[in-house]
Amino acid sequence: MTVKYLEELRTKIEEYLRPVVRFQGYELIELDLVNQGGKLLLRLLLNRPGGITMGECVDMNRKLSRILDNTDFINQSYVLEVSSPGADRPLKDERELRCVVGRELMIKLKDGGQVKGNLLEVKDGKLILSCEDSVLEISISELELAKQMINLPKE
């Protein structure tokens, strides 16, 4: 199995599944396809505004497995893994940022600055953040890194 074949297959599967996933109310954040000893491993990261639960991942795994089994894309044994991106994963694009509206973010800017605030809205390539006593508007193109803040309960 060549790298080119895997990349073409990955693209074909992604183009097929993206609208299916969206119809179910989720965003396909990432799709990876790797060959593990002759068996294909297909990993999907799904999310939606408000997040995705483990139960929803299991449900989508079953649905997508049935859908893939009824196509002729994958003509060999494969394993499908469906999961959430995880709270500590860097947010890469506008699509991912829309899924975390209402959450607290730590943002590093390309100019070296840092901003921490609650994400109120994502629109027209910009983030609207509530930061202490003000509301900031930051262009997504200015972001070096954006991550969700993980607030653990105090004992």
C-alpha cells in the first residue's frame, strides 16, 4: 500500500463522510488513515458546539461503520475510531473555534502577546472575546495558538 494510495483513499473517504457527519449535527475536525500491518486504521475526530459525548462517539462509530461497509472505498479489513478532539488540543481553524463558543480560551498571538477570555462569537474570520471588563475582537489570522482553558474544581 503506497503513501499515494492512502492519501487518495483518505481524501475520498473524507469527501464522502464530511456531509454525512454534518447531517448528523457534527463537524469532521480531522480524518487520519494509516496502514498498521496490512490493516487500515481510520481515525475520525468529531465535534459540535457544546462538545460531543463518549456515547455520541460510540453512536457515530456504529453509523459510520455501516455506511462505510456499504461503499466500495475500503476493500480490506479496517478499524474505525471515532473520538472527540479533547480539551487540550490546539484549535486550528474557524470551524474548530465555532465548536468552543462559550468556553474560556488562552490565545497566543503572532506578535507575542497573549489573551485569555471567554469566546463569545466567531464570525467573518474574527473571534469576539470577553476579557475581564472589555470585549476584544481578534482576527483569526493573528493567532499563533488557541487552546481551551481547563478549569479544575477546587477542593
